[in-house]
Amino acid sequence: MLMKKNLALWPALMAVFIIFFLYSCRSEDLLSNNEEEYSSKFKVFSNQEKEKIDYGKGFKTLLERYDSIHNVQHTPKALKKAWKNSSAMSDEYIEFNIRSQDITTENKEVYTLFPLIRNHQVSGIIIAVLKNEDTYVEYLKMSPEAENYDTILELFRAQYIKSTLQNKNNTSKGSGGPCGFEGAPPCDIDTIIIIVPGGGSGGGGLPPGGGGGPSGGCGPYEDCIHKPDDGGGGGGETTPTNPTNQNPCDKTKSLVNDAKTKPAIDALKTKSTQGGENGYKIKADGTPSNEIPGGNHSVNFGDKTGYAGGYHNHTPTGIPMLSPPDVDQLLGFARAQGNYGDPTKAFVGMVAPNGMHYVIWFNGTYEDAVKTFSQEQLDEYTDRYQTRYGMYKPTSGEMSNEEIEKFFFRALIDMELDGKIKLQRVENDGTVKMIIKNTDGTTTATPCP
């Protein structure tokens, strides 16, 4: 009788065990999904299916995506698009179809080498690096002082010549350029095995390098596991918040008085009384780029990698204040600081025809900077800014600074960036004033100490 009772209880116990097991597995799945949701790692390097990661392919995918998002050219795919659109083309690119093996350092950084092509020749070596626990990518140009540099360069040159000859011999394809382009045969090129100093596949560290292509976290490549463009959530745990010890007043005074930056700003003051906008990108140390010509009422700073911000002029027929497209450019400079950089270093300045100028500084986290706008959205914000708010060639005489500044803050509310941007006015005599938005929508200009 006791045996029958035990047997009768067995199915019930099994049912409880199965439910517990399924719940445990589900809990692990939820934990795994939750970890992925809040991760700042790159999707392209995630190993969800337990397959070996092809880092070389991942580096190629990321940079092609970066070129497409930011309308710049580092890859053959972007060059082909520019050629089709009759746009200005870069004079060099990274050939991802020719590559080294993937190499892991003692610090768990992974890198792959690719040739840099200029004038149909290998002119250098690019080091694509994944670091900071798979959350940061860099594309660096290898220093000629690196060990084995000349040997590696010759290996890449030999492989590039091989790929070019392969195309020339394939007359049925009608191609004459390197492999991998449209109309050209696929690259059937062996992986170049690099002899790492110290032996083995894991080097002591990265080869020396600097400059080169973009760098940063997953945001600028739109490849985050937690999808920051969809709101993400939790990503802020791995990104910096606005450092309270940095005073925007001090940053602006240093900027406008910098011996390297000041000549560029003075040149824009002259341009502001004429037709057409021009601009300069400016590095964190104050070094300006070459002058960037723009259109009648716009200037595109282009690739912002390596620059903290930009300065440009408006014209007598333009609005006397920074515009929604200027705000969008500011977000681009903030994103260019990288996921583990400081986005509050990003700024955009505008010189008005009356000699005054305004500077805006980003005041949010990197996750806030990931917000992007379509051209249609920017056009709508600009139209509302210029017409409904009366910013464009006002008919009731000159608008006061307070009115102009009030409308700028209203535009930030429209763009859902209220509180994420600091506005400052630089008077003709060089005095810098912080513009504060009051609770009733009016503004107060407070002189910086």
C-alpha cells in the first residue's frame, strides 16, 4: 500500500521538478537577454551562436556602416557610392579584402591589419582594434617605426599586386581595378600571416600607431546590443555623465582666446558680412582644420573624428542664432568623442553678421548624443524655427538678444533636447555670458566670472 502511494506521488513530484527546471532555464534566458539588452558591446562581435568570430569581417562591416551613417569615405563601398553620385571622392581607402590573421594581445585586445590604398598602391597599414572588453573600436595607421613594418608592407603590396593582376586577366568581367569592387571578381587572396614579435598569435601589445580612421564605442556605428537609438536603457551605466567640475564659461573663454583658434574665428567674422557660410573644425587643443566652404545658409563639417567641435558663420540673410541643423552637428561632434570619451567636450560656434557670436556646448551623456534626426525632421524644425517663431528676417525690426535666445530654447524643446545643451553669448568686446532659461520661457544673460 505504501509503495502504491509513493508511485502515485511520483508524477506529481516530476511535474514540480519539470516546472522548476523550466523556470530556472527561463530565468537564465531572461538574465542572458537582460545582460545583452544593457550591454555596450558590439553586436557584430557577439558570439551568440558559439561560432568563431571573424574579426576582420566585423571591422569591415563596422566601417562600411560608419561611412554610410556619417556620409564619409574610408571604404571601397563608400567610394563607389560617391562615384555614382558624382560627389567628391577621397584619395585613399582601406582594402578589407586583403588582411592579416586576427591577433590577440596579452591584454585581450584583438586586432587585424589591412592595407591602406592610395593611387593604386599600398601606401600604409591600418590596425583595426577591438578593446575595452569588446566595447571600443579604433582604426589606426601603423607607425613606420613599428617592428617588422617594412616586411609587413611588402607582404601587403605583393598581395595587392596579385589581386590587381587577377582582375586584369579576368577580361570577361570587364574590370580593371582591385578585386571586390562591383564588376570585379571576388578576392581569392590568402590571409597574410604576420609574425608577431615574441612569437605565437598573441603579441605583447599593439604595434605603435595613431591617427587614421574613426574610433569610439558602438553608438557611432549603430551596432550596440542595447540599441541606444531605440532608447536602450541601462547603457548609461557604462557611459560618462556630465562632469560637474567643468565650467562651460571657462571652456568658452579658453576657446575664443586660444591663439590657434582666434584667427579662424576672426576670419569667419569677415565672412559673416558677405554671402555664403564657411566653417572650421577645431581639435581639443584649439587647432583648426582648413576652411570648409559651405552653401548659402549651411556648412557641413563632414567627418568629425578627431575634432571637439566646429565654428561657422551665418550671413546677413540668415538667422542670427544657431539653428536646428547646427544642433544636429553638435550631436555629431559629441558622438565623435566616443562611448568612453567625454561628450561634453563637444561644441559648435556661430559668428553673426553683427560681430557677436554664440557657442553651444553639449551637456548630456553619450546616450543622449546618439539621438539622430532625418533631413525631413530637420527641415520641419527649421521651418518652424524661422517662420512660426519669427526668427528669419523679422519684419518688426531687429529682435533683441533675449527674444532670439528664447526661440532657440523653444527649438530645443521641439527637438527633445531641453537641458542637454548649454548656450553662451560672446559680446563684441569678448565678454562671455551664460544664457539661462527661466521657468516662464524668458532668458537671463549672466556674465561669466
